Amino acid sequence: MLGLLVGGRARRRWIHLILGGALAMPYVLVGSVIVGPVTGVDDVFQSLPLQLGSFAVGLPIAAVTSLFPLTRPLESAAVRALCGIDADLLAHGPARTRAERTRTAAWFTLHLGFGGIVAGMSLAVPPFAVVLIVLPLFAGLRHSPLALPEVLDHSWALALSPVAGLAALLALAACAAGCAALLARWAPALLGPTPEDRLAAAEARAADLAVRNRLARELHDCVGHALSAVTLQASAARRLLDTDPEFVREALAAIEETTRRTVGELDAVLGVLRDGDAPGTGPAPTLESDLDGLLRRTRAAGQPVTATLGTDPAALPPLVSREAYRIVQEGLSNALKHAGTAVAVRIATAAGHLEITVENPLGAAPAARPGGGHGLRGIADRVRLLGGTVRAGPSGDTWRLSVRLPLKAT
């Protein structure tokens, strides 16, 4: 219980209230300028009622000044730092709509109001409480110019004065904790984001997630395929080093080409992650730019590949051509990982769609890979984004990947 009144969080929230009291002082001075002439009193600070009147007059002026744009972000920062409120529950930017400005004005008024009360009590109560606590030990204080209550002249009151002093300090701590708890409870409602802000934040997170997923697919496809191809090319070259030097030279050349191209693609993908950088050193590969190279590098790894092309890659939309290249690359990569048997690739257009089929014997199916992988899921993500369809699975004694991509946006 004592921790709720004087614990670490309570002390930080107390500081938040004291800051509110400090912010309230200029407005109290402005209020005194108004209250003094109206009441005909030269020094309103000699009267507690007039001080409270100046305080009451200053709060509406504070509400008006809270309409400045920086008020809400500054107040939100103070609440996050001192009141222990989750940052996601508070708005970060300035108030834009009338409703946001109204809530900010209400919060600022409450902060200064509660802060002014607690700050005034924090200045007045502790000295008075200390006097009450030490009064039995220093009887001369009863006759000092402190204007102590006359009841303290009685011996029973004098004996209870330390208890009264401690009670006053506890009352001050309880009042501060209560005011701070109310402000902490109201902060998300008055300083929190609007539904529009939450929707915008959700859309920003969704866009960021989409970019991350896209980068993950690109990395998986380009690096995964390259590593599979280079591994098989190196393995085949090692086995035929003494018997077929010509094949070894072709395999090493394919390894060199594969790694060089993959480094370029990797740099292009990583360029997106660098703030302010250009998106890499070159465009992503497409069917038009690198289908022949992809097939050549795959064959150099010892993988028999037959390709049937029933369309002109140059006539395909760039986006479709790029995604189709990655789909073919992933289909070949799966075959490289799981078997060395023949793979058949067919690419054609029909009824306004690009149709891609990759087939290999069932023993080379991706499903046979222990632990599975992310390739088929990445293909499904690419196809879904383009509004196409994908089917992957056994068909008789072969594993077939069939993809249909619309040539026009759906």
C-alpha cells in the first residue's frame, strides 16, 4: 500500500503533476491581472480565495493556448516518460481535427488543474507537517509567528500533533496518487490516436509487412536457387574431374556466372533495405532477360531440362514476366534439391493467361524434402498477388507445378 503512495511510479507521476503546476503558474499570473482590478485588490496573493479565483480564471486561458500543434506531442511524450502509459495508446503527432484539439485542450486543462492543486499542496503541507511532528520537542514554536491553531495550546492536542503531521503527509501522498491515477486513466482517451490514426497505422504496418514478405521471397528465390545450383555443379565437377575435363570447365563457368548474377540480385534486394539508397544495381531478372541463362545454368549442374516456350517473353507485361521467372526458378530449384532426374518446363499463353508447368518424377517432389521448405508458399504468395491460380502435387507418377497468371491486372 505504501508503495502505491511513494513508490517509483508514484514519484514519477508526482513529478508529472508538479510539471503541470509549473506550467499553470503563468496562467495564474494572467488570472491575477484580471481578478485584481475586478475585486479592487492590489495583491491577490495575500488571499487564498483570490488565488483560487486567479487559478480558475487562468485555466480557460490555458485551454485556448493548448490548441498550438506541439501541445499534444509534448504532453504525450511526458505521459509516456513519467506516467508509464504504453506508447501505442498515445498519439505521436499534433492534433489535426476539431475533436482531437478539443480532447487535447481538455487534457491540458486537467493536467494543469490537478498539477496546480498538487503543486500548491506540495509547497504548503510538508513544512506545516514537519512543524506538527517536531512541535512537542520544541515548545517555543507554539509562540512563534507561524500562526498555529489555538487548539495546539492544549496538552492533548500537542501530544497528537506528530500524528496529525504524519497524517497530513499521507493525505498529500494519497491526493497526489489519486490525481495521478485519474490522469493516467484518462490519458489514452484524451491523448490517444483516433480511429483514423489507428487505421493509418495499421495500413502502414501492413505495407511494411508486405515489403518484408516480398524481400523474403526474393532472397529465398535468388539465393536458394543459386546455392542449390552451385552445390550440384561443384559436386558434378568433382566427380568428373578426371574423366570429363570439358564438363568440369563448363560447370566452373556456370558456377562463376551463377554467383556473379546472384551477388547482383542480392545487392538489388538489400538496396531496398538501406534508407535512402537506390533499389540496387540493376533490374530484377525476367523471362525475357534471363530465361535462357537460367536453363543453361541449371543444365550445367547436371540437371536434364527440357523447355517448351509457346509465347514470346518480350510480349509479356514486365510484372508478369518477372514473377514468372521467379516461379520457374523456384520450380527448377526444387527439382535440383530433391532429384537429378529430368525436368520439363512449359510456358505458354492461353485465354489471356500465362500458363507455367514444371514437371519432374514423383521422387523429386518437394514434398519428399525432410522438414519442408518455403518455396511453394512463396510461389503461392506471388500468384495470389497477381490474381492467378496455382496447383502443386502428384499427378500420376510425376510431381506437377501448374500456375496461371492473368496477363492483365484483375
